Amino acid sequence: MAEAGRRRGGRSDDRRATDQLFDRELDHLPPEVRWREWMNRVEATIFAASEPVTRETLARIVGKSCSIDLLIDDIREELRGRPYDLVAVAGGWKHLTRPAYADAIRAAIGGGERAVDISQSEVFVLNAIAYFQPITRAELSSFFGKEISRDLIGNLRSFGFIASGPRAPQPGAPYTYVTTQAFLLEFGLGTLRDLPDFEALEDAGLLSKEKLLAGDIMLEFSGGEAQGLGGEIED
């Protein structure tokens, strides 16, 4: 255990030493060259990452006075006309190909990612979890007027779209359910506030589980699709 602790401590020391040697500020460079280097660092980091890169991560490679949002804007401007873009998704930024080239990519290399076979009922439940999380299975059942099965919840978990949240302050302390980063990534959302009409519901005081369970709220469904997330996943 002591040896393991020393190894972990050694890695932390190496990280701190690297951080001290890494020049974030680039004060020796002219402003235009410094900005270009920061842009290159940010784009390279996002390109190399398999997951969305957060603002906190990017802050490690640019100067303290640097506006990451302006850097991203300049990078995206340079990517106009390219077949890919830099997209805010799942709490960070990620390079994503433009939808117009989806058919060409599938024709060249196949589907790449598995298709998600999700039912209409699962989409409805996922909507309710997304808007009113953390929420229990019993609360979901009360809202829909029928039992939401463990199998349905298990399917949404197997897709990676939901996870267990904090236990509810109710008899038996049942688990609640919340959406995941994979959910945001699948639907191209930066944060939950990007859900359709989220701010309108919030401003109207309707984003409330109490009103939901009292029947004062009904998420609008039409044509077999949930308005909030409909059309984003193949059925």
C-alpha cells in the first residue's frame, strides 16, 4: 500500500512538474501569433479526445486572459465549408461530421456505431426523466397512469441514457433516475437547458415534479413522437 501511495504521489509530482514547465501564457509571442497558437492547441486537444472536452480542460492549455468562447468561435469560423464542425455537446466540445455527409460515411465505412432500437414507450419515459429528474420509477408510473416496468428502465440503462440518481426521501428510499452524458451526446445537447422549451417551462413554473404528479403538467406527444426528443432516435 505504501509503495502504491508513493507511485501515485510520484505521478502527481510529475503532473505538477509538467504543468510548471508548460507555457500557457506565451507572453514572448506577438498577440496574433499567440492567439493562433492557442487556437491550434484547443483544436488539437479536442480532435485527439474521444469524449467532449470541457472548458476546465481547455483552460489548462491557454493563458488566463484567454477567452475560450472567442477561441471556439474563431475555430468554427475557419471550419465553415468543411465537412465537420466543432460542436458544444455533453458539457464540452467535440468534432462532429456534418449531417449532410452521413450517407457518404455509411457508404464508405458502414454504420460505425450501433443503432439504438428504442420503443415509443421508452422515448416517452426518457422524456419524463430528462425534464423532471431525479425521479423514481413509482413517480413515473403515477404520471403515466400505469406501471413503468423494471425492464423498461433496464433498457434505458443498457443504452447508457440513464443512471441511478440519489435515493428519494420516501419510505424505502427508492432510487431515482437521471440522464447521463451519453444521453446529451446522443441527442446533441450541450446541457439539459438545451432541451426543447426547457426555459419556457421553467419560467412558467411548470418544471415541477409535484405539478407533474398532480396532473397539472402533460408533456405533449403527437404523431407517435415525444415532442421533447422525438425524431432523434430510430425506432
